[in-house]
Amino acid sequence: MEDNSRACNTPIDAAQVEYREAEAVAESESSSIHSEQFSTVPLPQNLLQVNFNTTESALDPSEYSLDHHRAVLNNFIDGEQPNTRNGLYFRDGKRKVDYVLAYNYRTHVSLKSALVSQGLAVISNGSSVNPEGKDQVQTEQSSQHEQGLVMEVAPQDVLEDDRRSRREAFQRKLVEAGLEIESDQENKNQGTGFIRIHAPWHTLSREAEFLKIKVPTKNVYEVKQESGIITALNKVWHKITKPFEPKVQHVENDTKTKHISYDFSREKIHLYNIKDKETFFNSATRSRIVYEILKVTGSTKGQYGSTGIAALIANGTYDSAYPLHEGNYEGDEVNERKMLHEEWARYGAFYKYQPIDLIRKYFGENIGLYFAWLGVYTEFLIPASVVGIIVFLYGCATLDTNIPSLEMCEHNFTMCPLCDQFCDYWNLSTACSTAKASHLFDNPATVFFSVFMALWATMFLEHWKRRQMSLCYQWDLTGLEEEEEHPRPEYETKLFQKNRKKGKQKNRKRSKTEAKEENRDSGKNKWRETVLSTMGEESLVKLTWRDRIPGYFIGLSSVLFMFGLTFSAVFGVIVYRITMSAIMAMSSNSNTRANVRVTVTSTAVIINLVVILILDEIYGAVAKWLTEIEIPKTEKSFEERLIVKSFLLKFMNAYAPIFYVAFFKGRFMGRPGDYVYVFDNYRMEECAPGGCLMELCIQLSIIMLGKQLIQNNLFEIGIPKLKKLHRKLKDKGTKPEESNTNQTRPPQQWDLDYNLEPFTGLTPEYMEMIIQFGFVTLFVASFPLAPLFALLNNVIEIRLDAKKFVTELRRPNAVRAKSIGIWYNILSGMGKFSVIINAFVISFTSDFIPRLVYQYLYSETGTMDGFIDHTLSHFNVSHFKPGSAPVFSEFHKQIGICRYRDYREPPWSSNPYEFSKQYWSVLAARLAFVILFQNLVMLLSEGLDWMIPDIPKDISEQIKKEKTLMVDVFLKEEHEKLQLIQNFLKKDQPAQPKPNLKNLAPRSRAASLCQFSPEKKPSDGSQHTDV
């Protein structure tokens, strides 16, 4: 007991000296936390012990801060402590909080009450501070109860103790890494604790050098400005768009000059434009540096099989880790978060450009590139929407002059029944409104629009590549290399389990061999065995394809099963349409029978939409699970595999009903007298008299609008609100005895951010835009207004995402990225795929090709007169199968011949009901159009791709200029160093006396000729070296 007391009463100066010496040794051995040697320096235990019986006065937090090498650990802040700059700084109000670790704890009642009753706050220097702030001195003349504080702690849960020990070990390693830590007092039986982390300058500079972060230097060069008419047009355009520019302060908008940027190096610190060390690295960069340290720091060495904060969150040691937002967005204080909210995240700012530079500065390059891409995509939707509106208006203008529509409305062709027995014959003129509506979207202008949209997709991708390169130049990402990625915690856990299993097998074999070789004991063999066993233990086993093949097999079979589930859902809706059509046709109500097609089509599309929304959520969870069981090694590999699986499943889910209507509906129904039946009673459904294009348009519009409105907007707004409401109700339901009401404090910034939803990545944001891009490009021939609806949605989507990032989500980790990654490949693939899809939609779904064939091959006048009669075949009603002819008919005259939509021989020909010559002519023309359209559009797209350079010429020149200037700066610096060294050497070298020429004896001829003698070559054994 006396030894413990002495150790506890050791002066703090000795502990400080011991810690300084250990840290100095650590810094001399390694220059980065990423080295294994640095993390092995032990922290002095007496630096962390609590001094309950000290004779020294309590230290104020501002006084016990030693220097930039010191770190504050377990600094419990009293609840009555006033707010320190909105909770963005440590207790001293000087050191900024760069990162926060949150954890859930459970403390025994006796321990908590003992701490509270004594009013102690533990700080890193081992002294005690009274929470009331009075500097009281505890002397040795105090009573025995005051001299020693005895705490009886009951046994706690083993898991909670294990987590606590891991946290303490992890925090010691963070202190060894150079971070400074502060934490709150655990004043509840159970609750949430917070660890605040601050990175001092020496840690930031060390890690910035290791991560090769580019920072601006003092050297500035003038950016080359374009001259001529382009500059004049840009000036005019800037004046016009000035009201649309966001009013953002503290962002460098000087486009005439630019600082030369270079990777940070402590040796060249004099080159950088450092005005204030505390603000030289912005908050996003500081938090990224801290997160890099958190990723590679382990809680305990060689235990649990994984390291880093991700592993500790996975095993429950910590609940979450996040950087802080820059204060409140609703207060009077001006900060970056408030500026983003006012100029970007409000719906009232929908007409303004996005402050991309400020977004990048606050959230990092990865999120900045996403919003830049979304802005470029939305801007490009404007010309597509204008052209789509023109195409639609063209259809409206030519509606009264369209001959096929007029013929359908004027000619009373008697059509064959739509179902067996209960459906009557009907007149083609009753489909007049459907024919006119189809012409709005099925006209010659849609072909032009399809070609335009294919070229539009190419232009959009090319423009984005150029815009992306410009942003990389502005954000100093041109020379960005891929960072070394650390293994995921799940991968390390699996690897640890495999190594442990292999180690057990080795131990069993070793125990068997040791029993056999006991009598053959040799020093050499013993040494050899020891070396081999040590090498075997050090070499880690890697995961091979044998370990992953079960996950691959399950993933492939699951994806195929999901495809089958999607097709089953589509088939179920088809069965619903067929059965409902038959049931409504048997209705005694004439209005019900008259509106069969409209009712069945609309209700089926709504059912399709509901099924798509449900399966979309299921497929997202399934894709994540399938990716996890494949055990990807890195986060990048995990993200790419997840994206591919999610895209395949959601693409199939969203477009399967549309593909059915576009290419399969009405093509397998048979003909009158030989229909194809489902379940032996129900006929396969057929297209409307005007074709399936109108139904495809309805299907596409409802699914597109419904998916965007419900899933992309309502879900994004409603789900976070419901989660926040649930959390508030849960907090209100906490029992009063679980908290200490005497130590309450207003919520700090880390409390407010903890209540926000965690950021889960950009995959859902990109995915919904990619699916929308498919709606805009794949079936644009059937729905020219798709770009307009996409534009209106994106105007809302940008502000909705902005509001979510600023107000509803925790601040994400800043991630460097110079491209949008695999999403560009998906966009490019969809752009090429859209050419093929639109070619088939125009040729097989619309009537464009049959009209051309009729007009130039079969029309006697060269016009469209008689086209409807040409497309309808004849059927003799006496050839109906028994039980399939109408039972009751409202037609007064006897029906002998009815018409149906197909190219077949009439019943009076030698080959009745066989495909006619017109059918094969139209089919050949359709296939020829597909080949011609695809190759022509692909050729034009590739031509545009070749003509437009990926990197703008001015950006390429500026990059070369910056590299040249940077080389000149370094050469000049090295030249100055060399001159300085030479001057220093000349100063220290003694002056040699000049020789007296008068006293010199005349040289002999031999001596004078020796200077012209040939140079003696050194022998092979010579030790001299020519310089």
C-alpha cells in the first residue's frame, strides 16, 4: 500500500520527463505513425494515474498544457463548465476538435456515486481538480477519509470491461501517435461518452508529408487567359449569369493567378504559404489526417486479428467516429456550414449555381465531384428538354393532318373480339383517341430525337471529362496517386481465424513429432527447428480462391435467383392484366366493358411501381450481403463489387416491365382461330390498335415519375425525419434514475452531430441518377418528355441532397478523388446500349418502318392513304374454334369477316393465315434499319469522342507551366544552398600566401616537359578514383 502511495504521489515533473524522453526516442525512430516502431513506445503509467492525495495545488487546464508534444488524456469536464466556442474546441478554448469518438458505456452505481460525491475531475497530469473551480489544496493533515478514497466496485459485465480496456489501450496509442485527447465524465449509469481528438501542428505536418498532400507555395503565377471572341463572349455570359452566382465569402475566386502547389514536406516548409499554422490545413484536411491515423492504430498488439477504428466500431468498442460540423447553420455566427445552407441547401436557392469550391473545401473532393457531376448532368438536360418539347409540339401540330390517325377515326373496320365468348366484335373507330395520342410520341420527329439523344449522351460524357480535368487542376489533384489501402476489418478477422486454425494444426503436428524426436536431441537440429518455427509463425496465410469460392457461388446463384424473382413479378402482373381484362369484359356494365384497356393498363402500372419500390430496397440489402460474404480485401474493392451487383439487380428490376411492353407484348399472342393461351383459359394480351408505343409511354412515365417522387424524394426526406423522431422519443423515455440531474449541460456540437444520421456513402445517390439516366436515354424514342421530367426532378434533387448533407447527416470524412470512378464506365456503357435499344424501339415497337415500307413500296399514290387497311388482315369468323366465338353480338348485321392487326394471307388464298410477302418485307426493313441506325450513330459518337480532347488545351498548358515553374523554384533553391555552402567554406579556409616569382629557380627542360607527358594509367590494383 505504501508503494502504491509513493507511486501515486510521484511529482508530475518526473512523469513529464519520462514521457518526453520516450516520445523523443519514438520520433527519432520513425517519422510517421504508419511505422510499426512508433506505436511500440510505452506510455508511463504514473502519467495516467489519479492522484487523490497530493500536496500540490490543482492545475488549471490552460496551465497544465505542456507544449505541442503533450496530449491530454481522460480530461473529465464538469457539467457546469461553460460552453467553449460552441463545442468546437477543447476546454482551453484554443485547441480545435478535429475528430470525435463516441462510445456506449455502463458504469456501476457505487463507482459513479463515489466519484460524484467527492467532486473529482481527472486530468492527464495526475492532479485533481475540484469541479466548482476553486483552487483548494489537499494537505496531509486531512482526515483519513480525505487522504485515501476507497471505492468498492462490484464485478461488471466481462464484455463491458473488455471494451473499456480496448478503449484505454487505443487512446494510449493515439497519444503515442501525437494526438491530443479530451473526454467527459461518465455521469450516468449507462449512456454515451465522447472522446475529442485534436491534432497539433507537428502531427499534422508529419502525416501531411506521409500522405503527400498538396499545399500552395508562396510562388504565384499568372493563369493564361483566352483572347479573342471567346473571351468577349465569356465576359458577356458572366454578366448575364451574375445574379445566379452564390454569394460565398472566404473562397478564393481569383482566376487570374494561382499558387504553385507541391507535396507538403517539413524540409521545405519555408516554401509554403503558411500564414497561420492553426488554419493552414482546413478542417476537412485536418479530419482526414486524423482519420488516417485512426485507421492504422491498433487497440492491442497481436489481438483480435484487426486494427483501426473500423474494427473497433465493428466489435462494439466504439459506437461511431465522425468529424464535427462547423457550428450551427441557423445561428448568427457566420461559418462555412451556414454559408452552404444559405446559398446552396435551401429550396429558395434553386436558381443559383452550386458553390462547388466551397463544397469541396467542406466535404472533400469525392463529394465535391459528385455534386459537380450532378450539376453538369442537370445543365445538359436543358437542351435535351427543349428538343423533347419541340418534338412533342410537332406531334401536336401534325395531329390533324396525320393520315393513319384520320383513317382509324373515319373507317368503320369490324375488328375481331379481344377475348373468347364474352367479347363482342368492335369498330376500329372506337380507338380514335388512342391513335391520336400515339401520334404525339410516334412520329417521324422521334427518329431525329433518338439520334440527337445518342449524340447528346456522347457530348455529355465528353464535356464531363473536360470539366473533371479542370476541377482536378483547380483542386491540385492532377498528380494524385492512389493511396495505399488498408484491409477491411472483416477481411482481417477472416484472415486471423484462418491463421489461428492453421496454428492449431501446426501445434498438433509439432506435439506428435516432438514425442518421436526426444532421443535425437542435437544443438544444430534444435536451432534449425527454432528458426523454422519462428519463420512459420511470422508468415501470415493469405485468403485464396478456395476461401472465397463459397461466397462467389452463393453470390452468383443469388443474383440468378433475383433475376428469376424479377421475371416472376413481371409475369405475375401479366397474369393480372389477362385475368382482369377477361373479368371486366364479362361485366354487365357497359362503361366497365368500354374502359377495360385503360383501367387494366393503369392499375397494372401502379402494381409494377409498388413491386419495383419493394424489390429495390430488398435488392440493395441483398447486394450488400452478397458483397460481404465474398470477403473483399479493401474498401475500394468492396465498393466496386457492391456497385456492380446493385446496378445489375436494380437495372433489371426497374426496366424489366418496360422491356416486356416494348419488345414482347403482342408478339406471342397468335392469331384468330389459333391464339396462345395461358392456363388453358386466358389468351395472351395484345397491343392496342395504334401499337404498343403509347402503352410503353404510359408505363415509362408512371414508373419514372413515381420512382423519383416516392423513392428519391419522399424516402430521403421522410426516413431521416422518422429516425430522428424515434431517437428523441427514445431519449425522453430514459429512466430518471439513470442520469445525474445535478450535472447537466447544454448540448455541445458533438452531441448535436451524434444525433444526426451517419453518412453511408455516395452509392445510393449515384445509383438513382444512373437509373434516371437510363430512363432518359434508353427509351427516349417512346417518351420525348423524359428529359424535361428528369430536369425538374434534378432541380429539386440537388437542393434535397444539399439539405441532407448540411442538416441531416453527420459530416463525412474528406476523401480525395480525381474522378467519379466506375460510375463513368457505367454511364458510357448505358450510352452505347441506348443506341441499340432505341434502334429496336423505332423499328419494332413503333410504326415508323411499316409506314416507310408502305409509302415507297405498296402505295399507289406515294402517300399514306390506305395504310390502315394495308396493316389489317382478314379472318373468316367460321374458322373460330368451338367455344371461342362471341356468344352474344350487338351488331345488327351478320358478321362474316373480321379484321385483325397483322401481315397474313387472307382466308381465300392458297396459304390462308400464313405470313404474307408484306410481313417479310417489313421485317427485312426493320432489321436493316437497326443495323444502319446503330452503325451510323456509333460512328458519329466515336467521331465526336475523337474530335473533342479529354483535357482542355489551356488546362494542359497550365499544368506544364506549373511543373516547369516548380522545377525552376527547386533549382533556384538548390543553387542558393550551394552558394551558401561555398561561401561558408571560403570563409573558414585560411588564405594561402602568394608565391614570390623572383626567388623561383628556372625550371629544367625535363620539368617543363613533364606537364606534356602522357597521363599514367592506374593499375588494376590501384586504389585511386578519378573524379
